[in-house]
Amino acid sequence: MRKWVVQGGHALKGEVEIGGAKNVAIKLMIAALLTDAETTLANVSQVGDVLLTAEMIRVLGGQVDFLPGRIVKIRPKNLCRFNLPASLAKQNRASSLFIGPLLTRCGSLEIPLPGGDRIGKRPLDRHLAGLRALGARIEIKGDALVIEQDGLRGTEIRFKKNTHTGTETIILAAVLASGTTVIKNAAQEPEIDDLVELLNKMGARVERRAPRRIVIVGVPRLQGACHRIMSDRNKAVSYACMALATKGDIKIKNLNCDHLTAFLNFLDQIGGIYETGNDNLRVACNSTLHPVSVTTAPYPGIMSDWQPLITTLLTQAKGQSTVHETIFENRFGYLEDLIRMGAQVETYVPRVTDPTHLYNFNWQDRRRDLRHALRITGPTSLRGADVHVNDVRAGATLVQAALTADGTSIISGIEHIERGYEQLAVCLQSLGAHIEEVEDE
């Protein structure tokens, strides 16, 4: 088993370049299946989830080639299957996005209920309701979805709650449907707009006419296109939190700071030093960090993906901070390890007037034993420990804690980190971190 050995206590300094957003890459690769023609994507990070998506496309009969310079070419002309094997689909939540292209091209498909990170239930009910509104027939057989259509038709769809992947699923199904589809309460994330930009280059007619209203006019066919994927704001925030926690000073290159407004506001509150420039962000810490109260929210709010990183950073702030997770019901899986490293963190039940409205997960389906808020008391001197990673962001969080801690930490389960971070250990080494990979005998 591969592990990382991290010697903490070294401030990160220097420059790091951010690659393309993996959550965009996998969805644009899937969108390329809507045409027989070749699609070329640039700025693609070769991380685990991207490689898994490529494997899925190949299993379906498509061709995927990774070229030097972070270029990927997708040639789906010879698609020959309409079902995904469970061994692949259950590894990644984004496998549900194959529904639109396969349903459009094949008329029917069978797809296992998707998997992914262990961060609580991520129900498909919003996706499936939208697909049914477009005219799809859906059955759940065991652990699989069987979906058929005799012709998808545009309609008006209103999501009861924000759903990022659900919005993308409907867009991918509606671009080749007859008529016009209007999505109300559509998710607002810039990653969705990057998908829309590619689809329009392919000949689709998709427009965001208001922050949460997207209109899709169906077209008879799409063509291939070339597109450069947006930078990964999750990686940018990860490196920024690591720099602040270690009292470092780094420049993060190749990113769009307009996508980080909520995080920059958080830096203002906590007392972090930052400067924005031409596609770069400098982050530094040379003073005491202030305690703050943070609530995760759909874009343009604080991302749930940032919450574990922010929580770990707040262990170094002077005073008591609070973090309220409203997107996923169980995103505190990293806490046990963090507490073993010395963090003073406790969960609590926050006072909420209307939880059904506030929480983005289905409140009625929640686990009754889970709490959704944290109190963090700092600053805390973390200490090295042996920890295990269960999901992508928790992995980056435990690396951050290890870099901050006194002593040595051993991190196992690094394959989860590699699903979302391209050569994280190498990049951190270039910033002065003492981190190396070892193999169990």
C-alpha cells in the first residue's frame, strides 16, 4: 500500500500552477458523446476521476487519447454499448451524467446507481423528475436504473432545491430534444457555464438568461469542437488554505479569481493576506488569524468542497469559530482524524427555523444521529498522526493538517486524493513541504 509521510512545521513558499477543473473535465468528456465527431479538450488534469471517465467511454466503444500538454481527444463515433458496468459506475457520482448522451444516442440505457465520495446521500430524485418531465421512462431494478425514451420533448422544469449535477443532467438530455426546455432554479456554478460554453461550440443553443434560469432550444445534431477547460477553484482554495495554515506565502497561477469571491471574502474576515493579479492569487499569513462563522451554500456562497479545508485552517485561528454544513448531510468524516491530531472541534445541532428549506440535502431522509455544525477552538498545536483518507477533499484536509502539525504524519488511502489532485505531493515539495511517498513492505 502506498502512503505519504509528511514532516510538519514547514511554511509553504513559492509558486504553484493550477490545472483544469477535474469536475469540469469529466463532464465535458461525457458531453462529447453527444456527437459522432471528434472533440478536443485542453487544460485537462490527468487525475483519477478523469482517467476513470476515459475508461468508461472506452468501455462504451468510444476512443479517448491523452496527448502532451494536457490535451484530450474524444472520438465517440463507434459507441456500441448502452450500459455501464457497475465496477466503474459505482466509483464516481458523475456516472449519472452519461444518462443524457446515451439516452439520446441509444434510445435506452441501463446504469448502476452511481457511487463516489462518502459524504452522505446525494439523491437522484431531482435528476429523475427532470428526465421524466422531458419524456423519459424510468424504472429502478435492483441497484440499476433502466431508462427509455421515444423522443424527448422540451418542457419547463423547476428544481425544488439547488442541484449542480441535476442541472447538468437535464442540459445534456435537452440539447437534442425537440422544442424548448426551461430550467428554473438552475444551479449557478461557473463549472456549469463552462459545460454550456462547450455545448454551444458544438452547435447547441443553451443560454443562462438569469442567474438561476437556463433556456435550451433543442437542435437536431451537434458537431465536434475545441475547448479549454476552466481552472480548478477547489485546488486553488486547497493550496491557499495550506499556505495560511503553515504561515506561508505562495502565488497560485492559472486561475480565475472571479470564481473565488466567497473565499476572498472569507480571507478578509479571517485576516489572511492576499493579492489578485493576472490569472493569479498570492496568499500569505504573517499574523494572528481571526475566528469566523462560516455557512456553506450553493454558488456564489462558500462551497461544501472547501468546508473541510476551512475547518482545519480555523484550528489555527485565535478564538472560537463555527462552521455550518448545509449542502451534504455527512461531510465531517475527517473529524475523527483531525481530533486525534489535537484539534479542539465539537459537533452541535444549530438552531434552524426551517431546516427543510435551508438544507440542500433531503431533510426528511437524513440520518437522525448526524449533526451539521462545528465549534472550533484555536489556535491549536496539531501533532503528527497516522490517518486514513476516505474522500478527495478530506484527503487534502488531512494533508493540510499534517503540514501544519508538529512531528510526522503517515497518510494512507492516498488514491482518493489522486482522484482530484494532480501530483499533489510533487507540487507541495516544490513549495518546501517535507512529504515523500513510501510503499508498505
